[in-house]
Amino acid sequence: MAAQAVRASRALAPDTLAAWVTRADAMLRGGQLDLGPVQADTMLPRRLHERLVQRYEGLPVFGGQLVRQTSSGAVVSLMGRVYDGVSLDSVEPALDAETAGALAARDLGSDAVAGRVELGVLPRSAGAVLAYRIDVRSPADVQVYYVNARTGAVEAHRSQILHETEVVNVGTGVLGDKKKVSAQSTASGYRAVD
């Protein structure tokens, strides 16, 4: 069965929020959610932000997390994503973490180095996959790789470096009217683009 994302958002109607609170509590009791980091709100006294991390047979479900905001113990908002239909035949990897890290580093380039490696569940539209999440660094990039823990195939990867390639701003034309101004970042500043 395919893993499907179910989203909760901050602007839930009271009855929908109550249903999500009940669901999150049941998932906590059943071991499908774990209480992660808890932070006190810096602006509102007695307000806490709790991260609830989705789990499958003790492993993290990558991308599955709810953030629950409470005030004096009462839930005031809930947002995030959990995956329904997560299922695996086994949670035993065929590859070890070191081999998976080497495969990811080799994929990024000869000068890449694998860092932190974590075994977990990667939800996919075709079904969940047992995978390693690996931080990989090279001189030019830092990427997160998901390597299939059974086959060694790279399931997905993405850069952690955000690039601002284009800026859109507003300027004043010769007749005093507002004009859209687009620019691209270059090594020496910005270049107008239209």
C-alpha cells in the first residue's frame, strides 16, 4: 500500500482540531508518534511548542512530524504531516550504514564525504522504503541523500544550500509609475533580467 501524507494545519476548525488532537494522542499511546524537542514560546508565557515525530516499528518516518502548540496544557494548534499506510515487510537493512554512506558520497563526487547516517522509513507514492538518510558534503555542496537500505539505490537527494538566483523588486519608471524589476545575483552584484 502507498504511504499517503495527511496534513494538519494551524487554521483548523475547533471540531477538526479536536479530532486531530485525539488522533495525535492515540498515535502517541500506540508508538506511532514520539515526543521530540519541546520549546517554550519566547513571546507568550505558558505556551509550548512540541514536536511529535512519526515512527514505524521504532524507526523515524522521514518527513512525518506534527508540531503541537499548547497553552497551559491545552492544545491551541496542530500542524504538520503524518503518513497513513506506512508498511514494510521488514525493518532489517541488507546494507550497513557505512556502505550506504560510501554509496551516497560516491554519487555526489569523488571528493564528497558522508556524515551523519540514520536508518528510517522513506514514504514514497509507490510504497514505503527502508532507507538511510545521509548528510553528504563536498567542497561545492551539502546534500541529504536517501539510500535504499536493501538495494543501495539512491531513492532521492536534495541540496541543503539555498540559492537566491533571482530577485523581484519594484522600481519607479520615468513617468513616476511603478515597474517590476527583476535581477539575478552574480559574483559582483546583481544583473537586471527581463
